[in-house]
Amino acid sequence: MRMSFKEKIKGIGGNASYEAKARALRAQLEAKIPAGLKLPSAILEDPPLDVTRIPEICGLLTVQELAITELDATAVCQKIAVGELTAVEAVTAFGKRAAIAHQLTACLTDFFLDEGIRQAQQLDEYFQKEGKVIGPLHGLPISIKSHYPLKGTVGCGGFLVNTETSTEDCDMISILRSLGAVFYVKTNQPQSVMHLESKSSCGRVLNPHNTNLTAGGSSGGESALIAMKGSCIGLGTDIGGSIRCPSAHCGIYGIRPSSRTTPIRGLLWYQHGQDGVFASSGPMCRSGRDMRLFLEAVLGANPSLRDPDVLPIPLKVPDLTQKKLRVGIMMHDGVVMPHPPTIRALNLVKEKLEASSEVEVVDYIPYDHDRGYNIIRELYYEDGGATVRRILEESGEDMHPLTEWVISPPHVKNHDAAQIWKLRDQRDDYRREYSDHWWSQNVDVVVCPPFQGTASRHDTAKYWGYTAIWNLLDYPGAIFPTGLVADQAVDIYQELPIPMSAADEYNISLYDAAIFKGAPVSLQTVSRRFNDGLVLAAQDVIERIIQS
């Protein structure tokens, strides 16, 4: 039976008290969308599966606003810096398009365009008076994931009960503000902030390219908004794939930097002090050069001077014109075989790279990824998920099936102190073994899947191995779109594969070429810890070759 648009976009339920609070939160958000930006009911009642073109044809944006929202972040900054574009024009265009995007994808949790315009006016006045920009991100509109506190806006730590209006900026927001960034929206994330999908009390985020599929998580509001061009760059977090997965699902760019190189202090969260795995903060954007723009600006602000947990490691992007890049191609992780569209993309990239004189290509052999994945799954909830269960029970919020999955045995159990020590010792042993293995493969970077397919069907993302393994190792990884999309005429199983594992058997059962029609196909570039600059440089080379 075909699900209606309203059913797709519906948020998480709960008891009567919870439902009343959730309705009030949604009503508060909807009231902030100006009447002049509301889409006609005829569009919302039965939109097409691919909603990406609706902002262009709905008649709510001017020709100039449509042109502005086609720009990547680097171009926006360049045009503002030479006076070809004002900060007010930029944030107004992206803010109006964001309002349209939200109605089609449920990507927002707060909308405050008027405040963004006020910030932009102050920056324009400074530029007119001084004849220069205030910083490298002067006037750049940046969308912000919900659990980053931004003064005066609604933020959420994973549950309705810890949703609040922030009274101050967290470190990352403070830094971005000092660099000239302008803020205008907050974006949706899942219950617990620990799904590779994004469904909350504000609604389920839909993939703009195919609304039968998820936009990913936990930064799914960001990926959907950027894919809809309601933002040119946004701020996500990643502890298991939450920047890379949604970026891949929506066909945009994103990087998970090495942990503790970018600030995360002050985030709304419910497991403060849990440091078996460190989260990372980073950009999600429309181009490879935007990732570099963001990291150079933030790291150039010396975040370690604010937060002693941040390591003072500068971004060093090597010149690869004097070096032959050695690229490993990892077709699968030995646990779950990716779906046909991803295999097609990997074969295409491998063929293109092998034909180039700029790189040397080798087959990368994964090292015991199943063991590593089991370790990180256990590290996420060392209390056995007790905190999550308590929060939901006390608040009356229904537990989402993916929350139940992520906190349940066999991967999750309660630990005493000695068991935690043992688990972290296993983590450290695996990291050392993997480091030795990486050196034995003699590669600079690895190109691999970011997920076991394209964007997943709703409520089915139950394997994180293609991203979480790199979180465990703390290897930086960046996502780039291949330009391919899932094609039901081509991406079919010639014969049903033999499963490599129970997780693989489940993944095979989810595949129907018709369902994934039009989904972007993306890949991931990975390198060793603190080689973030090498990841950016290598990805530039790889993209240039495959696009030639």
C-alpha cells in the first residue's frame, strides 16, 4: 500500500503529555514559516518522489534568489568579499529556500531568518564602512544541526525532554560567528542522535531525491536541506557515520575530521563523559573546496585555545602534483556486500583510476572489520542503554525501533569498571593491529563505500560498519558524489548473492532496484589519523580523474 506524504513525514509518538508537547513544538516551528513562503496544498498533498526541483518551479523565489542558491559556500564568500553579493541577499535567498525545503522534507527544527538578516545587515554595514570582510566566512549562511547550542534558538539533545532554548553559543558556534558566519536555521536529527536516519518529534526527514528513502542520520536534516539548496554549507557531527552517511545518501560532500581537531564542547547530549569513542564535528556542503574552506577557517581560529580537549593540529593539505598517489580500492568490508549501484560506482572509479598516470591503484584488503564493528557497538552504550531507557520512560516518548536496535544485545550490555577497562583495551589492541595492517597494504588513501548501498529504506539502517569502523580507528573520511544514480534497469542482481553474514543476508533482503530509483551513489575517501589534509587533496585528484 502506497504511503501518503503526511504519513511519511510524521514524527515520533508518545503518551498524551508527550504528544501535547510535540504538537506545540511543531506548531511553534510552523508559525515561524512566513505565509508568503507556504507551498500550495496541491503540491503538499501529493508531491513527486523527487522533490528537488520544486523550489525552482513553485514561483516563491526570484530569479536572483535561485541564482544565489546555486552557489557553493566558497563562491558565496568570494562574491561577498568583492562586493558582488551582500550578506543580506545571501541569507535571504537561502532562508527562503530552506522554508520551502522544510515543507517537503521535514529538515528543520527552528527557523529564524529575521535574526539571520539582522546579523547580515551588521556585516554589510561593516563592509561598507571598512571596505573589507570581518573574517573568511563573512556573510556566509550556515545551517546548524539541532544539538549545537546557538543562543536564542531551539536545540535538542536527542529527546523531546532535553529540547530547550539555548542561552549561549557553544564553542563551535562562537568561533563561526567570530569568522563572520550568519545563522538562520537549525536542522533535524533522530531520537538519541544515534541513528543513520533522522526521525524526531519534529518529523521524519525525507530524502529529496526519493522520499521513499531516508536522508540518513544523524545529521539528516542537514543533508536534506543542502540537497534542496536551502543551505550551501552546514554543521554536522559524527560518532558512527553521522556526517558521512547522510552526505552520501543525499549526494553532497561532507568530512568527518580526525576527532579532537575541531571543537565539540558544549553540545546538547545525554552521555557526558562517555569517551570510549570521540565524536567529531565537521562540514556538510556542496563542493570539495567548501570542506577545505570550513576546516581552514575553523582550525585557523585556534580552537585549542578555547577548549583544552582540542588538539592544536593545523590542516596541512599536501601538493600531490609531485607525488604519485597510491589508492586502495575496498570493494566490501568482508561482512556486508554493498548493493549493485555502489558496486557499479566502485568499478567505474577503479577503471578510471587505473587508466590514469597520476595514481597507482591496488586492491585494499579489509582487516577483521567485523571484530572492530562489534567493539565500537559495545563502546557506544557502556551502561547497556540504561540512560536512554530511563529518559524515554520518564518522558513518555515512544522508543523508535532504531533506538531499540542500537541499545539492545548482543552488542550492548551494562559494564562495571573492570569490564570497561577490558573493552577499551580490546579497542586499543585492534587499533594497533589495524595500523600495522594499513602499513602492510602500502596505501596513501582508501576509496570505499560509505554505506552498504545508496540511501536506505525508512527504519532499516541497521549496519554502520562502513563508517563506524573508521570512527573506532579515528581515521578521517570524506564523502564525494560520483555523479551516478541508482538505475533500476542496470542495478540488478544477475543472481542472488550468497550472504557473507547475517547482516549481509538482511541487506540483500532490502534490495529492490525499483525502490532505490534515482538515489545518488557516493563514495568515501579515508586515510590515517590526522591525515585530514591528505584526504582532501586525494579526493580532489580522484574526483578530477573520474570526471574526465
